[in-house]
Amino acid sequence: MLRKEVNDLLTQTDPGTPMGELFRQYWIPALLASELPEDDCPPVRAKLLGERLIAFRDSEGRYGLMDEFCAHRGVSLWFGRNEEGGLRCPYHGWKYDHTGQCIEVPSEPVESGFCSKIKLQAYPLVKIGDVLWTYMGAEENMPEQPAWEFALVPAEQTYTSKRWQESNWLQAMEGGIDSSHVSFLHSGGLKTDPLFRGAKGNQYNQADKKPVFEVVESEGGLFIGARRNAEEGRFYWRITPWVMPCFTMIPPRGDHPMHGHFWIPIDDENCWAWSYDYHPVRALTADERQAMIDGHGVHNDYVPGTFRPAANKDNDYLIDREAQKRGETYSGVKGIAIQDSSLQESMGPIVDRSRENLVSTDNGIIMARHRLRKAVIALRDKGIMPPGRTVEHQAVRSVASVLKADQPFVEACREDLKVRPGQKQTTV
């Protein structure tokens, strides 16, 4: 359990909050590159960390991310004209470049220099892989650009999606590092989902529903090991890397693509659940990519024209009680992603952690909270930069492996937990 003041410390991310300042020390996913597909395309709203922003791609292909509202009288620049190297407010014609600098005010003489005095808050926006990333902190603290493996492999080897989740980021992220629920909530998907089924490891998941958790600190966060019984004298290990503040990678299954998440706060009661799949050594097959587009694996389908899942709280997640009775789905909700989001959203916008009763399988969650709290306080009180910002901390993989009973998982899998370009993932 957490006291309310600690829960607030970890869940509130608006400007000026301690956790908000921590998130602002990292490059975070802002938009899919496909949302700004060409020069001078329509601008896109982007709310991140409690800030309402507008993103656009100018006539020269430069990306901009800045305050959504015109500095003149507060009109939303979503209505703006993206033309001739800038975004123009349609109300009185004020125009801004990709850095947020006002470059034209038609009503004022050029020689007055008025434009030079007007600049919207703006943040860098860079394309790496299928994602547009932003850094919202102080320029002098900007880390190297992100180097996650899924974003660096060739385009044919990776696929990324995002969905709007109607809950605080922390309860979503905690679901991502909780391996014990898989044997229950996702048991049907292990048998039927085209991006999960057929792996030998699924049998271990189904046979042993009481995993033992061992959690080890890494330089960037944690390695969370879930141990299940395998053949005599051996254990099946699923090792989940968590890199601060919100990156998780789910242990692989067979030769299926690897996958994981980022959990990015929109505001205190909503987050973006970013989901990626990639294979380190081969292209995704046409069937795999289509399955991802169709909402299988960690992805989902949408309300048309939005990033809201088609199955959402307004329609009770399309729950099917008959399928639940038949054992096709454990909760009655279809799809790995929505099975997770439905339960996490059911906790309320920000779960009251003073009422929870944690057990041994929650050790990863307990240690993640501890690391987050420690890092937030160190940044707030001493200005110490948090872990997870360096490319070395980002060079991790998840692992699924069968080990001898006396082998410590981190020592046995030390090399497997690193990115090894050109080499396959360690999987069962």
C-alpha cells in the first residue's frame, strides 16, 4: 500500500510536479510518424504531461511541437494553415515556425520588430523509427537521442501502435511489469492469438500458475524474473526489463516478434499506451503485420478516426459472458491489450493504493515504485539526473529461458539481456 502523499508524488505529472519534472528529463514518444505523413500536412493535437500542444511538419520537412494556442488571443492552432514554412493562425494571420518563433504578424510593421518578442513554448521533435520523439526538459540537460532496438531495426522488422487509455500512467505501467496475471487473464490468448500461440513456453505458463518472483536492480531500472516449474530440476524464467520511467519489454514466445510498451502520461487521469513489435533478425511476415494491424497481440482496433479502442468503457469493452463461460476468454473481454486496459481502467482514473494488499508476486511493482520515488526525490531535492536516460541503459532485451534450478537468472542470462545486433532473441 501507499500513503496518499506518496501516491500523488508518483502519479501527478503536470508542469511543476516532481514526477512531471522527472518525465521531462527523457525523450518520450509524442506521435506516430504516420500522423504527420508529408510536408504541410494538417497539424495534430498532442497532449503530453498535462500540456496541450500542437505538432506540425513544415514545407521543408521540419517537425514542430509547440503550445497549442496562439499568443495573440488564445485561438487553437489546430485550425491553423500549415503553409510556406510555418503554421498560421486563421484568426488574424499570426504565423509561427517549427521552433515556436512568431515570424509574421500582418497587422504590425516589419520594422517594429514585434515578431521577435513573441515565441511559443516549443520542444524538439525528431523521427526515429516509426515514432516522433520529444524532449520537454531544460536544454542543458538534454540526453542523447533514444536508441531503443525496436526503433533502430529496419522498417520491415518493426511495427508500432498507440492507444488512448483512460487511467493514470502508473497503474498501466504496473500491469506491464506484472507477469503473474498472464496465466489467468491472458490464458485464452496464449492458445489462440496468432502472435502468441504455439510457443513451448506457453505450456509452462499454463501448468504453473504460482510463479516465484525475483527482482534485481539494473543500471537503468529493474530486471523482473518470474520463475515457473519446467522439467525436473529446471525452471522456466520470463525476464522483463523495466527501464525508467516507463519502458517495458515482454519476454518473447518462440520465434514470434518481441514486444513491449511505453506508458506516457497525457494528464493525471489518461495516458498513451504505446505498443511495439519487432524481430531483431528478420522481417515481419505479411501475416504477422496484418495480425498487428487487426489488433492482435499487444495491439487493438479503434473507433474509426481516433486512437480510442473500439472496445472501451462506454460499451463495457464488448464483454462476452458466454465466451467467458466457455473458457475462450478468462474475463470475457477479447484481445490481450483490451483485457489489460479494461481492468486497469476499472480501478478508477487514479487507483487508491492505500487500500491494496500486495503479495510476493508484486515484488516487481514494489521495487519499481521504490526506484521511482527515490529518483523523483533525488531530482527534486538534489538535481540528480535519473537512470534510464543513456543509450547504454536502453540497450536491453527481454528473455525467456529454461535454466537449471541452481542458476541465478541474471548471471545465466547476462549476455542475453543485452542488445546483440544481428543475433536472435533468447526465447522458449
